[in-house]
Amino acid sequence: MPSTSLCQEETCTPYSLMDDYSEGAHPQILEALLRTNSTQQVSYGGDEYSNAARQLIREKINCTGDEADIFFVPSGTSANLISIASCLRPYEAVITLDSGHIACKEAGAIEATGHKLIVVPAVDGKMTPTYLQKAIQQNQFFPHMAKPRLLYLSNASETGTVYTKCELSSLAAICKNASLLLLMDGARLGTALCSTKNDMTLRDIFDLTDIFWIGGTKAGALMGEAIVVKKDLAEGFVFHLKQHGALLAKGRTLGVQFVELFRSGLFFALASHANHMARKISACFESLGYPLAADTETNQVFVVLPELLVRRLQERFRFYIWEQRDDEQAVVRIVTSWATDEVQVDKFNAWVQQWTASKELATE
Amino acid sequence: MPSTSLCQEETCTPYSLMDDYSEGAHPQILEALLRTNSTQQVSYGGDEYSNAARQLIREKINCTGDEADIFFVPSGTSANLISIASCLRPYEAVITLDSGHIACKEAGAIEATGHKLIVVPAVDGKMTPTYLQKAIQQNQFFPHMAKPRLLYLSNASETGTVYTKCELSSLAAICKNASLLLLMDGARLGTALCSTKNDMTLRDIFDLTDIFWIGGTKAGALMGEAIVVKKDLAEGFVFHLKQHGALLAKGRTLGVQFVELFRSGLFFALASHANHMARKISACFESLGYPLAADTETNQVFVVLPELLVRRLQERFRFYIWEQRDDEQAVVRIVTSWATDEVQVDKFNAWVQQWTASKELATE
Amino acid sequence: MPSTSLCQEETCTPYSLMDDYSEGAHPQILEALLRTNSTQQVSYGGDEYSNAARQLIREKINCTGDEADIFFVPSGTSANLISIASCLRPYEAVITLDSGHIACKEAGAIEATGHKLIVVPAVDGKMTPTYLQKAIQQNQFFPHMAKPRLLYLSNASETGTVYTKCELSSLAAICKNASLLLLMDGARLGTALCSTKNDMTLRDIFDLTDIFWIGGTKAGALMGEAIVVKKDLAEGFVFHLKQHGALLAKGRTLGVQFVELFRSGLFFALASHANHMARKISACFESLGYPLAADTETNQVFVVLPELLVRRLQERFRFYIWEQRDDEQAVVRIVTSWATDEVQVDKFNAWVQQWTASKELATE
Amino acid sequence: MPSTSLCQEETCTPYSLMDDYSEGAHPQILEALLRTNSTQQVSYGGDEYSNAARQLIREKINCTGDEADIFFVPSGTSANLISIASCLRPYEAVITLDSGHIACKEAGAIEATGHKLIVVPAVDGKMTPTYLQKAIQQNQFFPHMAKPRLLYLSNASETGTVYTKCELSSLAAICKNASLLLLMDGARLGTALCSTKNDMTLRDIFDLTDIFWIGGTKAGALMGEAIVVKKDLAEGFVFHLKQHGALLAKGRTLGVQFVELFRSGLFFALASHANHMARKISACFESLGYPLAADTETNQVFVVLPELLVRRLQERFRFYIWEQRDDEQAVVRIVTSWATDEVQVDKFNAWVQQWTASKELATE
């Protein structure tokens, strides 16, 4: 009986592969908070740590302070709503995927700032030039239609896929041609940049977008996202932070964390770990013949599993049922992170293998 | 050559069948404005004409002042945005068809009041129970998703179709069950009620909705819509009118017009005329074998025509190319109104018949 | 007994001197609506009457289409909220008098578009350079304070006073220096321009402001205001009209009215009449020694009257008690308009004289 | 020479008495974050620490889960804007002091959610029944005026004063009578409750308000405020958090901190320390005859000082010049906190004493 071999205790809590924010912060980050705790700092983002973090991020991008301003906010929803509210006029609209985080996971945050979302279907989790152009064309009946002005996309996407430089360039060219700004949600930008599929540098992303943000919350910080804003859009940006409650009095809390993430490659190391864990799980599923519902390009695995296996796995692991296909099958989402314990991943895979083997035995 | 026979003058202006608001107001309405012009009235909707209009509308609905409040606003967009803003909390969303007026013809007016639109495909221009239920079910991931709270629909629909009592009852039952309010946009409610397809009274509509409005602009008034609000939603409603610039100082201007429309059946007579004109055009197309793209249930005709006929018609008439099917065919929208001249309709039909006959002759 | 001599009938309705929108429209305007009624026009403000009205207004201003765009909206609140929403970024604030229409008579319409009002005391109903500068200086603690970006003022003011060219120039210079836009609410601009106190042309006002609007509602139209927007602020303006429900399908209704007002000086003739009526009332009060609470520069009279006279006047006339000073005195507001009947004004004055005389007799 | 005796090093950095958020968090809080870091938790506020913190706070209030819901947000501006947006309809307004944080330190955050602020002068930093009633009375011209619906006040006030139970009860009674909700901003509630002037329990505050929040940021946390919402206002509240970007994925970060603050009295101990430090400074000033500009009831000292003393103090300490009285005097604000070093306070006082003594010597 497999359950005994993997978990002796009756009471063992299921291990979470639900998301990439179940744990706190990487210990190095907490230690930095402790180490810097007693220094007195200027408030509201003017502290030395925030400034150092800005400098480190600019170095990674390979841009100067004349090219970009950087702002730290506590959450991804803050990053999105502030970025959009800051650069759109009231009648301007956002083009987004139907699966876009702003379209279905932020409780109407963008609309609450007054802006319409124009929703487009995803292909492999991504925006395509065809759909983008169609959305632009179908929203030109002025002034009866809100005017498309910004393309919002996420990299990595909501299903964990990654934009190639070629893909992003195509979209950016359409945007430029149609006077659209391009905003990249980088809640999982670390895992995108560390994907084997990725062929972009941070400088490429900076060049091809108008605003992008680098997620800290899902990358090992307690919280915090760094918004990189091209200089010509940066004027007055900090007012928006303040107005939306995202300008923390102790801005140091975000600054210190981003210093740790970027001063010696921790950000990338943690993202690589997350991706590696996902690939291990993904590879195991593939080797056993379970079909993936999306390519595993970053730290998310979408796989079609039989109901019985799902239920067995749920005894020891927590994860989302993404889509109930029918009574017998479901698409399951498994998310790994900087904190994912490889021992647990190995147990997970063993569990899958054992169940599959026992099943095959029974069928024979 | 047909053109000579129908229009001798080189310079004759094309007759508009573009929309139902190309002319001013029915003369009886303008005369009433003149007649009442010099009396002194209380401002901001408290005048005797507005009160009389409210009373007349309540009589047509067969409801009392304890059941409904009635508010007059200058435009349909005002009616929609005020109705929605007045009864939703900031995190609540509206379910609408993708072709809904608020979704694609009001420049983001609803989002500008802070509310998300959840967009659903139309079937025969209408909301169906299946899509409504799906939209409700797919937006239950609280608090990450805005909460569905109001169903918006138009009767007649954007393609001129009409809800039956059975259809509206099904939708209303789903709404009630899911705690959704139901708002009916009645920009063309007159034509809907006068449709041969219609089986509802104003009382039915009042009973099955929470707010509905009766369009005056497209029904022979200079401007103005009457919003009928169930008593429990009416508290504070007038503040919304004021806040959105829709509470006219000379409210009498709207009141007088609605008195004229409702004191002796003018509203229904004008709508019937519009429908009759559309049926004549529609019947002509059908008799000649041109396929309709939508049933002609009210005052809009959607028909698939060959490009050559379209171009010929454009010499004498103005109308929308609704959809370019390919190089050879287009869906054309023809709209009639209270003001449509039957002589022009007959000319239009003759023109279609002549072109078709000459075409057949050529083909033989 | 004075009451018998002035009004034989027991049941005569009090004549309203409450406001300048108690009657309908000047008959010439209604006749123009009738005359133009049956022509077919392009909708949403593209009609020939709106274009002609734009041309006429530009001629009065003495400016070209390259300098200014003109938009018609149904109400003053629409004009204010659209003008402000169209040119401010979300964190920018408006400086206004505490008595400003947007501050206390529009149900929070400006705040509903997201913008803060910075409120300053009025001096003679007007903004002063001192208070303006103080408001700017006290709101510089960025980014904690919303950034002052627009000065809103009304001409004529809420108490009927008028800005001189010197006064407006001083304010405009401060605005320019502090990068503030200047918006003039012209709900009663006609009476201001026709005031004996006025020394500005429409061109002066155009030069010294960024946006101003010309009120039609209080100047003899059924409704409607013409917003004059400097070219560099006009881009996208029409979207705001649409989004706020102020872009009427039958834009002709507003266009026709402004053509009548401006094609032959009707606008100015009506304003002059209103001012003249106010001066007659004002002069009567002064001659009898009743102190004015504000100079009568346009069509509003503010006068301090004994309670007993107030009550006597209320038997035959309607007007606002502006401020209850104590048990024995009150400030009363009397408003005249284009429609004010000089016979009634004479009766009003006679009534005041008779009461005063009888009072003096009694005291002797 | 005093400078040598107090600071040997040429390069010593001035010690900040600018505000109560210059340092990080109390070490016990950081240690708790470290200790709990690796446990896996449910996201978005459903974690066990947040639940434990809610339970602890309810115990301090002495209320049950049926009476109040508690929500954690990252900043005070978030707490205010979410509380207000969640319980007001669009046309409802907030009454606040002119010095209220929402009125002048939050970049128009409340207006950005659509609501008007009605501003009232402060007396001793506080709202008075007289001004409150006047504000209510002067804003009753419906529907032209936004409707007063909520009283916002801060305890401790912006000038560090404290409401007594009698004062708050009077205001609460007026609110109840006028159907106003009462929201207490508790950014510095800890210092208020620990003031010698205070005579309220948390239960009193809970009973007298509808929503109040307990500030963590200024009380020793890295960030975070706990909003206590009466049950009947709590429905849907969490949507507002999400919509405004204040629902942190790792809600644990806030939960853990509030557990530490409330599990054994740390919250009150830290506030008491801050108050004690302020009293020491205040007492020193008073003993030397410098007039206080406000009573020192909590952790803020407002004192009128000669310019020369101000400049001397600035060599070693940082603080705000609150108001420049003239060339010779200024009101200075000194803020102490949980982190204020008593050694520095003693140095500060010594410095003041030495300068004063040397001055007196010179004068003799």
C-alpha cells in the first residue's frame, strides 16, 4: 500500500503545490530585514535601500536613471492598477486576454479606476498578433467605443508559457503602429527569464514595453513588486502610488527585499529552482503518458489526470483542479516555487508512479 | 435606366435610413413645448408636466406611486450609467451581451462609474438562459472576481429582435435565484411592445425587471428617456441624476414631451409606424430572395445584399454597412422610424425590385 | 390695503423670481426648432446646425477653428464635469471657491470623476489672487497632497458679480506661473458680458482661459451649454461627452438653439433684459434704504429685508431666502431672466414701496 | 562648547524625531516572521496567523466574531479609502477636519473613489459637535449637494490630542441622529489608548464607531493596519481589499505581526514608551518656558521655539518645521515612537537646556 511507505504518520498535513506564495520569504531576505532594522531611514520610498535596489535593477536591465524610474508597491494588483491608471485618459481602454489577471482575478480593479477592458482569447496562454489586430480594428467606432490604448500581457503567462523575443517584438510593433502602450505584468517574470524557452534579456523587455514590473511576492519576497517605468511616463507616477495606498511609510521594507533579490543573483536562482521543480514533475507525468494541457515552460504544470489519481494525490498534496473535463478526468494545476522542497517533489512523483503502476497491474 | 425614373434631379440628397434619430421631434411634441412655454414651473423635475407624465406612465404600466418612481434623463447613455451606478456596490459587475449598447456603443460609460462588464455572446441578438447561467457560474471565484450583480439587456435588442414573456421570465428567474438585478434598456421599447412578436404588457416588464427605461429619443421626442425604478431601489436615485449632469434645470422640457407621447397613444402609434415601414422593406427583400440576417421583428432590417445592389442603393439612400461578408456580399442595416416617409420606402423597394429585375434579365 | 390694489383675484399664483430657468425657451428658439424639424441630419453633433452654431460662436469670439473646438452639452453640470475630467490626470485637483457651483451645487459631480476640490473663500463672490496663491502654496507637499492643476471660477459669479479684465488677468498670470489650467463656468456668461461692470470681450475670455463655456439654459434656451476648448486640450474631448451621456443623438436640438442665440444678437439682448430688470429692483431697494448684500452687477439681487416685508412679498412673489440673519431680518435673493415680465417687476417695486411707506406712516 | 560634549565625532548623523516610521519593526515581530516563515499557509488572509490575530484583537475589544469582522491591509491610506468606499453610495460624502489625513495627506485617495469631502475646522486638533452639526445642516440642499453620510476622525488626532469618551459619545450621538456612520482612523490608536488623557477602552471605541482601524505601521510593525468592521457593514468588504490591491497574497505577513503586537501587550507597551518619550521632551520645554502649540497627549510635541534654537537642534536632530511664525519663531513638531532611544531624548533635552542656559547667560 503506497500510502504507508510515503507517510508513516496518520496526521501528516498535505504538502501544498497550490501556488507560489504559500511560504514566507527566502531566509536571506528576512535576515536582511533584521540586519537593517534599526537604521533610521527616510520614509515613503526615499530610503537608501530602495535607492540601492533601484540602482541594482537598472544595472540588471542595463539602463540608466535617465531612461527609467522604478517604483515599489506591495502587491501585483497595485502594480497593475497603478500602471494603467497612470497612463490612460478616462476614455481609453486596455486590451487583455480573457485569462488575463486583470480580467478575471483582480475583482474589477482596473474598471474601478474607470477603464474598459477589451477581452481577447488566449492562444497557448498568450496574446497573438492576429487577435490583437482584430481587437484594435473592431474598436474603432469613435467616439462610441472606448479607444484602445494599452496592451496588457503577462510573462510568464497565466498558464506558465513564455513570450519569445520574436513574439513580443511582433506585438510591440503592432502597438507602436496603433499608438498603444505595452504593459507587461511580471508577477512571474523571474521564472519567464529563467525558462529554457526564454530568449530575452531584461533590456529586451525594457525596450519592447513601456512599463513592466518585476514580481517579488512570487519570487521569494514577503511581498513587493518593482515597477519599471519609461521616463516619459514616470512623471507624477508616485502620486498614483500614494493615492492608491501603495506608497508604504516604511518603503525600506520593499527596498531591502529587492536589494537582496538582485545584489547577487538570488532572484534568478530562486526562479530557476522553481522551474526545475516543475520540470521534474512534468517529466514524470510525460514519462507515464499523462497528457499535459500546456507546455511546462516555467513553474506551472497543467496535466490531464484520471479522477482516481487526483483523489489519491489529494491525500498528500494540495493543488487546484483547474478544469473538470468529465466524471473521469480533470485538468490539474501544480505550481512550484522558490520554496518547493525537492524531497516533496520526489515523493509526489513516486506517488504518481506507484499509483500508475498499481493501476497497470490491475489492468493486466 | 432606373435612376432617371425615380429621381429626376441630379442633386437629390440621399434619404436616410441610417437610424431612428435623424429627424427632430413629432410636431405634436414641439407644439406642446410651444403651448406650455410661458408658464412658470418648478425646476429640476418638480414641474407639473413631469408629474403628469409620471402619472400617465404609471397608468400605462398599471402601477402606483408606491410601486415605482420615474425619472427623466436626456440620453440613453445617461439612463444606463445612472441606473447601474445607483444600484451596484463598487465590486459588483454587470452581465451583458457582447453586442450590448453599454458594451460597445457608450465609450466605456459603465466602466467609468467603476463597474466591470462580463460579456456573453448573443443568440438572435438576445441573452439566453444558458449563457447567463454560465456567466454567473464562471464568475464565482470570490473575492478575486468581481461579483455578478445585474443583468443588462435591451428590448428590442440591438438587432431588432424582441423578448417573449417566456424568455424574459426564464432570465428573471435565474436572476432572482442568483440575486441579480435585471435592467432593461428600452431605447426601442416602443417598437418592441408594438412588435407582432411581443406578448408582454408594460406591467409584465415592470414585474420581471428591477429597472427599465422607456426611450423617447428614438420614439419621436427631441430627447429624453423615462427610467422606471422599483420603489426599493429609488431612494437617492435623483442624486445620481444630478451628479451625472442629467437633472435638467428645465425638467419641463422632458416632462412635456412624455405627456404628449403617453396622453393619447402617440408613443405606440409612432412605434407601430416604424415597425410597419420596416416590415414593408423586409417583405420586399424576402419576396426577391435576399436572405435576412436577422428576423425583422421591429424597426430594423438586416439583409444580405450583393455589393452591386448596395452601391446602387447608396446613390439614393443612406444606411449602414453592418458587416462586409466578402467582396461580393454585405450585411446591410436599414432602420425605419416614426418619421420614415412611406413614399421613400416605396421608392426604396421599387429601386430594389428594378435592380433585381434588370439583373435577372441580364442573367437570362 | 395694498394687496387689493395690486391683485384683485384671491387665487393669483405668486410670480417667480426664484431663478432664471422657470420658463421654457425664447419663442424664436422654439420656432427655429419647428422650422428645422423635418430635415434629416447627421447624428451626435455632426449636424449642419451644430456646425453653423460653432461657426457663429467662433465669429463672436473672433477665433478660428484651428484655435478652438466647440462642444454642446445638455447641462451645466455636464459642462463642468466633462471639462474637468477631460484635462486632469487622476491625482490632479481643482481650486474653487467654497461657493463654487461645483463645490456645493452639483452633488459631488467632480469628485465622482475622481478629482479633489481645494476650497477657498470668496471675496465679493470672486476668487482673489491672494487666496489663489495661498491655496497653491499650501498644497505643495507632494506626493501626499493632490496636485493643484486647474482653477475653476464662474463669471458671473454665484452672487452675480463680474470679473474685470484686470482681475481675470491677475488670476490667469498666477495660473500660468503655477502650471494651472483655467476653466470658466459661464452658466451666466451672457449677463456678465452685458454687465455695466464688464470690460472684457469674448476674445479676452478666450485668451485668458483654457476652457470656458457659454450657458444656454439660463440664457433663453430649453437647455444646452457650449464648451469652448482650446485646440491643444480638445483631442478626445468628444469621447468624454459620450462617456458621460452628454452626446445627444439629436445634437441638432442644441445646435439649432445656439444658432438662434448667436445669429443676430439674441443672446446678448436677452441677457441685457435680465440685467435691466435686476437693476430696476435693486435701485428701488436702494432708494428706500434697504442694504444690498452684494452689488447688483448682473441679474441677481441680494438684499437685506425685514421679515415682515419678506412675508408680505411672498404673498405675490416667489424667491429664495438666502440667509436668515436673525428673527427680524433675512438676506433675500431675487433673480431676473430673459423672461422676466417688466409689469411684474413694476408690481414688485410698487409692493415694496407701499409696504415701506405704510411702515413709515405707522412709525410716525 | 556644547557640541563637543554631546557628539565627539564630526560626522555624526542627525537623529530623527521626524516621524514614527523611520525604523523597521520591533525585533520581536521580525523574529516571529522568521520563526513562522517556512510553514505553508492558505493565501489572501485565510492563514492561521491572520485568524489568530483576529481572535486576539477581538479579545482585546471584548467582542465576538458575530459582532465584528477584521481585515488587514498594508497601509493607512488603504484602510481609509477601502473603509469609506465600502460603505458609501456614490452620492454620499464624508465630513472630515481640514487637517484630516484623508483631507490633506492622501493625494486625493477618497475623491479617487468618487466621494466628496466636506471640510470642517479643527479645535485642538479635534472635531467638535458644533462644527459637525453645522456641516450637516449646511449640506442638506438635496439633491444639489452630496449627502453627508460618514464622519471621519483620527484618534490620536493629527496634532496628537485624544478624544475623551464624553467627546466621542457626543459626536456619535449626532451621527446616529443624522444617519451618519462614524469611522475612526487609528493610525496612532495605540498612543491614544495609552495617553493619560484617555478614558476609553477598545470596547468603548467599538461601540461608538461603525468602523475603526488599529494602526500597526506606526506602532512597531513593518506595515499593516487592522480594520475592525461592524458585522452589518462587513459583507463584501474583502472584495474592496482585493480591488484596491490591499489583499496580500501572503496575508500571513500582516497576521504574524498583529499576533505579536497583541498576544502579550507589546502593542500597548510600545505606545506607552512613545508617549513617555514625548512627555520627557515636552516637560523639558515647559520647564524652560517654551510655549507648547498643542497639549502633548500622545507621541507628538508641538512647541514654539526661537529660530536660533531650531537651527542649533537641527545640527543633531531631524524634525519638521510645522509652521514658520515669523523670522524669529517657528512651531516645531517632534515625534517619538516605539523605537525612540531614551539616550537620544536625554541628549535632545540636554541640548535644549544648554542652549537656553547659554542664552540666559548672554542676556544677563
